[in-house]
Amino acid sequence: MSTPTSPQTLLSTVQRFKAHALPTSDAHPFSPSAEASCTMLANLIQTAGQLSSSLDSYLTVPLTNPKLVSLLRQQASISQTLHASNQNIQQTIDALRKRPRTNYGEDIPVEPTAIVGWCIERLESWAKSVGMETYKEDGREAGMLLAGRVLVMEVEFAINREDALNPKLDVASVKTSYAIPNSESGSVSLDTFLARTIQDFCNELKKPEEVRDPREVAKLGAGVLNQLRYLIMLDQLAARKDDGGVRWFVDIDQMCSILENFSKSEAEAVASSLAVERAPLDIYLLRSHALPLPYLVSPSITFLVYLSPQVYLSLKTSTAASLFKSDEAKLPSLDIPFDQLRSCLSTPRKGATLATLLLTPLNDSQLFPASLSMTSLISRPTFPLVPSGLELEHVFPQMAELTSESDAQHVWVLDFTHGGKSPGVVVSQSRLREMELVVHPLSGMDTMGMGMMSFGTGSWVALLLNPSNPVSSERYTAVYRSPTSRHPPLQLRLTLPEEPGFLLGKVPVHSMKEVWGILEVVREQCWLNEILLSCHWTTEGITKDADLVAVDETDATEDELQAVLTGSMAPRKIPVNVSLPERPDPLFDPTLDTISIPPVDRRTRILMTCPERPPISGVVEITVAYDETKSRGVSVELSGAMGCELNSDTLEEIARRGGAFGLAGRVWASSRGV
């Protein structure tokens, strides 16, 4: 028996929106919930119009009966109580859904002899839960066939029974194929990825009981389930009549071959400019395009966008010559082995920015239309190292049209959240606008003027440095100390730019050129973010004990006074003002003549100013800029600093290795001949 539905009232209509929190800071086109937020806001606008019409109609109703008015008030009071109760229940449910997923661990059998069969049964249950058929041959315990409508996956296990009381299970092979006549054979890379994913689950189970972590087993099992769920989504698309086919599976492999060859050419260009055999990975990422890492975390391509100097140094110090394999000859020649790089980046790591190309179903309205197939207005992507890259283009498979109401539109996205494990990348509003123009060049042509920061939004730098309270202060301070005590501590004072920021989650893309254009913008933002995060910043006026510089309270001597007059006395600290100059962009300036646009310097820069060495008066200006045309991907310009003998190569090398904020101290030491 169906439950009767109550008629909608003014109160129940409003209650639908009060029960759910409306989007606030995450309401931008590239947030993970952008489509859902847009749909909710559209419904709210429509409901507001309906409420206005309904309230106008009540004005014409004569309410002269006191008893009727009393009954209406009583009904409204009862309805309000019911709606308040429903709202509390709904808010509680939403809070429980939004909390981090609780992992109670897998219910692993106590008897070691039962683990092998239990592991195979778990794989079978995961396959059935996503809609795959499972088959086992009679008498074969260690083999299983998983089949969708197009995809066929054969999994072979190897059981080691040397210890009869504690058998071990390993993945012998995984082989994929497609149930389409005259189709290509399965992907070897996909087979290897699936075998590795299942093997990780088996490896955790093989550990002794006192070492094995049931929660880690559950986490690895969820990873296997997610990969099967993604493959069955591709399987359903491949089974479509008009726009199906194995292209939904083989397109990734075809694109990987093109990307790896192009990345190899860029790596050779970087190595040639530095006169080294293998290109340094950090310089490669600054000067080239993002490094493709196929089948790293999903049956797709993951791009390594940026590595912080700390992460690169940790990889470099643990690299041995024996780790380089002969089969890497077809890959870009880098100074970090690919096996080591993949092992390091298989899980989210602080200081490493990754973007994964994924196909996702779209349940709400699509914010961006299909690609316009026109040149981007901001000249992205660029190909300074290998100009032939301009000719490379690869459009991702698209659905022709929806054949039924139950079908969902699917879109390709660049995911910066590691599958929801991280909030995303902090980006400024201007760079978010650049990415929008890459995806849809004609979007918002009537509102190009960016304007100033709106009230209460905070600066994007505050969102980066103090995400819990991004509207806390206009300035931040930090103390930079030389690891070798080569110069006095630097008192850094950062003035925040008046530009809001957002968390970049997912960006819809249609082609490889759009991917490259998006990742170029993100790369520059990450370079700036990691430099800012290299120091521990605090709100101006709040100083911690670790940031205090010791004060000498003894009386000054004649020698110290003479040293002050001659400029030979080292100060207790050197004040350094740090600012982030706004990047001029004619595209966002409606006052410029569109016919004759003057050339402008749009490089991402950090400007630092400090006083000259006494007794010289004046100011030293140090500009650190991201510049992919330089041999190290960064340029340093020095103004003032009389007596400093540091050349640009030395300063650029210091900035490359994460010492950008220490340049003022290096300049001070050099001018004193230290």
C-alpha cells in the first residue's frame, strides 16, 4: 500500500531548501559538486517565483471569518512543528553522509586455511555487485572468468601450499578481451594494472595476523571494487549500438603512446639544454607539459603536474643507478626511475600535484557545452620546447545522444581530488577564469572585468595558508633561518593580494589540448603555492616562541657602535617585504583597445624588498618569476644590492631548490663578502 502524499504548501516548498545546506564557498564551475549546486540554485529561483505568485493570490482572498483564521493558524503551527522535526532528521542524515567514511575493517577468517577461498569469494562478490557475470570451471579453484556485455576478464591465481596450515594466494595473471567480432585484443597495460591492484589486496592478507591490518585490507578491497565499477561503466558505453565499441577501452592506450613519445621529445630537449644525460624531473615539470603516468591509480591516465623541491629531493636521494630498467628506453629519460616514481605517487602525497583523466556520469545539468573547436583566446597550451606539439590533437570519445531517459550523459574530467581523498588545489580567481576560457573560450564575454575582492571572501593566499579562517588577516609574517647560519634570520612580511581563491576539484575537458592548457595554468599556481608553503606563516601580530629572535639586552660597546656606523655589524634580523604582483592580462581589461594590445609580462612572480646593507641607503628588489624559457624554469632578477657578486645562475639554482625566500639573505651575505 502506497503512502499518501501530502499536498504541497508554502511552508513545505520552503522546507525543501531549508533541509539542505545551500552551496557557499564551493559554488564555482570547477568544484566537485558544481552541477548539483547549479541545479539546486536553479530550483530555488524557480520556487521563489512560484512563492511570489502564490502570495499575490492570497491578497485577493477575504479572510473575515475569525474561526477560519484561527484554524489556519493552528494548522500552520502543527505543520511548522512537523517540518522542523523533518528538517532535524534530514540535517542529521546529511551530517552522517558527509563525515569521513568509517572503515571497520574486513571480516577476515580466523583460520589461515580459509583465507584463500575467502579472498576468491570476495573478488567474485565484488564483480557481481557491479553487474558482472562470474564463471568458474569445475575443479578449478584458482581461476575465474568475469564478464560484462563487452569486457571479458580472466583472472588466474597461484596457490602456494608449501605450508599446508598457511597457504598463500598470488595473482598469476589477468587477461582482458572484448566480446566483439574482429576487435583488438585486450590491453597489456590494463592487465598489469588490474593484476597489481588485486595483488596488493592479496599481499596484505598474506601478512601474519599480528601485523595484518583489517582496515588496510578493506581499503585495498574498496580499490579493487572501484576499478571494477569504472570498467563496467565503460562496458555499458561500449555496448551501445550507435556510439559504442571498443574505442571506450582502447582509446586510452592509443593516447598513451602519443603522449609518451611527445614527453620523451620534451625530456630530450630539457636534457640537451642542460648538457646532461637525463633531464631532472623538477626542471622537466617546470619547462615541459605534465608527465603522463598511465594506469597509476585508475584504468586511465594520471598526469604529474608539479613536485615540490622537498619531494623531488627525497626521491633524488633514494635513487640508485640499479633502479633504472632497460624497458624504460621508450619512456622519457628522467633522473628518477619510473618504478620509484609510481610507487611514491600511488597514494596522495603532500607536495605532489596529480590530475587524473576520468570518465564520469553526469546526473545533473551540464554547465559547459561541447567543445567549440576554436583556438583559445589566451594562447594555451604553448609548446616552447617541441613546437611540433601544436599539431598533436586527440579528442576523447563522446556519446552521440541519449537513447532513453534512464541513460546518463558522461563527461571527461580532470580530477585533482585523488578520487575525493583531498580537497583539491587552491587557485586564484584569475587562474580559474583562465581555465574557464580554455574549456569554453566564449564563456562570459560580457563580464571580463575581474573587479576587486568582494566583502568577506578573503584572499586566495589566506585560503592556502590558513584554510580554517581565510578571512583572518591582510598580512602574514614568518621567520626564515639559514640552515648554515650564513646570514641573520629574515623577518618576512607577506601582503596578501586582494583576489579571492577557490578549491579546484574537477574540470570538464573534451580534448588533449584542453588538458594541456588546464595543466599549464595549474602548474604555475602550484609553483607559487609550494613556494609560499615552504615557510610557516602566522597572522601578523601573533608571534610564536619559535619565531622570536633573541634580543641582546647588554649595553652596547664602542666597538659595536663603530661597527654600526661602518655597516660591518650583523643585524639581529633582516626585514623582507613579500608581495605577489598582479599579473596584467589584456583579455580581462575592458579599457584596452582590442585592435592594438601592447605586449605585457604575464609571468607569475614573487617580489621581495629589503634594505641595502648599511651604510648604503636604498632598497634591494628581488623578483623570482616562473619562466619556462629559462634553463631551470625560473628566473631571478636583482635590483640594487651593491657589492653582491652572485650571478643569475646561482640565484636561479637556489630558487629551484626551494630557497626563494632565502635569496635576500644570500644577497646580504654576498655583499658583505661572507
